[in-house]
Amino acid sequence: MSDFYTLLGVERGASEAEIKKAYRKQAMDLHPDRNSSHDAESRFKEVTEAYEVLRDPQKRAAYDRYGKAGLGNRGGGGFEYHHVDLTEALNIFMRDFGGLGGFESLFGGGGGGGRAAAEARRGQDIRVTVKMTLAEVMTGVRRTIKLKTLDTCAQCDGSGAQKGTSAAACGTCSGSGEVRRAARSMFGQFVQVAACPTCGGEGTVIRTPCEVCRGEGRIRSERTVQADIPAGVSTNNYLTMRGQGAAGPRNGGKGDLLLLIEVEEDDRFERQGEHLATDLPLSFSQAALGGTFPVPTPWGEEEAIVPSGTQTATVLRLKGKGLPRLGQSGRGDLHIRINVWTPERLNDEQERLFRELAVHEGDPPGHGKGFWSRIREALG
């Protein structure tokens, strides 16, 4: 698949408004109701996928950093990315442009008011913060999420009508959910479509509301959801659980449940994606002589081999001792930063030995490479 920016014909630094404008133009040209080319449908779906990622700041940031690998299968950004089918692509277009001169209003197509009303009846998304420890990030975790939300009314099965009755077709729009008005301009006749003001675009009206939900088709309740959070997630990643949000009124679709990840800091490590860094303090003699020293890792204590003559700010690497790569195989590395410790106070014997050593050790070398240069070398 082509680069998302290339598909929409915008620069990588394009603003949200520029991305939206570019998508609308392409979607208008490629919409199957207008374009009969054999590849119009597939191209329409491709530009819609690109727009759906680039319009979201978090998804866009993950895509800019990792490409599609940061999105697929709840990958590097923690997003549930998938290829959209034609129905989803049409719904996305109508969601953002259905009320702004979409195809129904421009070309007289049907169903615009009904689809817009169905989208308006969709339940709200629910956002829940999930706190995790670094140990849980290593293995992934299953969490039970308790929700206080709106669920479908069992008394009326979500219809909003009293048991034994049903909703009646709206007399204003004859059940279509929309009203139309034809008008002429210098470009010819066009049709304006709007949601029916009587039924709000639903096409039906309730004469006898349900006594439990009072015609809403939903009531407040509590329920639990099991969520499997994959290994390797980071703070600000989020997982989307489709259809686990609040129920919409009168059998409107359910919203989504968004799990916002918050990883507690571990004082032993600094995190950079799947890589970790930790400090190893050594005395002057340990750094000069070298040796094997214990260091903490998320997987337990490991032995780090420190060469003789190691300087402060040297970075050693333990390959594969970092965190799992989100949505991919393998693990990151653990970077060990050497800090040579200088005693603040010396007793008489220590001072005598250091003065004797000073006679033989010579002058120190000039400035070496900085810390981040050493990190880049360690990463290859």
C-alpha cells in the first residue's frame, strides 16, 4: 500500500484542515456513486484509510514514527487498525461530510438523512485509564473493567416503545427519516436533504413510551468487560474495544470502549520505546580493573561484563533484556551507563595510596564522545 500522505496528495507537515480538504476532494472524485471506473471503489477505500489515520493526532504520530507497523494489529501505537470495507468507508465519509454538501445533497442520492440520524443515535464512547506496572508491560495482562454506563433496556428490547406496542412510521417523512427540497441554480437542479424535524431522522415516532426507559430504549446499569492488554504497551497508547461503549437511544449503535494506558515509572530504569537504560555506579578501582557486576533487568538480575579501563559515561548493552516490541516479535535492549564514583572523603591510608597512584597515572585524555553519541553507537 502506498504512503498515506502520497495517497491524499499532501505534504508530511500538512495541517488537519489540509488533510480534510484533500480527502474530501479525492473522495468526491472516487465515490462509487459517481465514478464507474473498475478501481474507483478500491481507491476510495484506500484514501479513506489514509484519512482515518492522519486525521487522528495520536495515530498520525505513530504512523510518522513507525509507518504501518505502528498501527497494524494493535501495533506500535496501540491502535486497532484494519482495512476498511466499502460500508465503513462510506460511513466515515458521511460522518465528516454528510452535513456539509455530501453526495446526497449534491447529486440527489437517497438515504442521507437516515444514515446521519443513525450516526447521531450511536452511543457515546467510554474512556477508561488502565494503570500498569513495568512487570505487567513485560508479559501483557488481562484486566476486568467495571463500567457504569447506558445499556439496552431489557423491558422493550431497546425499541423505546411499551411492551406489546411498536413505533409508528413518521407522518411527516413517511418513514424515510429525511425531507427533501428541490431547487434550481445556474448549474442546474439540485436536491437539498435534511433530517426530518418531526422524528429527528429516525423515520418512526413512539406513541406509547416504555415505562422503564421512558422511550429512550436504554437504562443506566453496571457491567464488566474483560480486556487483554498486549505486552510492550507504553503510556499514552490506547486500545479500542468496538461496541463496548454506551448503547445509543432506541437501538442506536453502541459506542466504543477506549482503554488509555498509563505505565507506572520504575526508578531503576529509563524507558525509550522498547529499550531501557539503567545506571551502574563503579568505584575508580572497579572501573580501572574491570570485572563482572550484577545489574537489574525487567527479567531478573543479570551479570554485566565491564572491560578494564572503562570510562564514566560508557554505555554497555545487554541485547534482548529490554521490553517486548509491541505487536512484533523480539525485545529491546538494556543500556548500562557507567558512572565512576569518586569518594567524597578519604582517610589517611586512602589519601596516601591515591597520592602514590597520582605519580604513576599520567595526565587524563581530552574530552571524549558525549552520552547520546555513545547511545547511538550502542544501537548501531
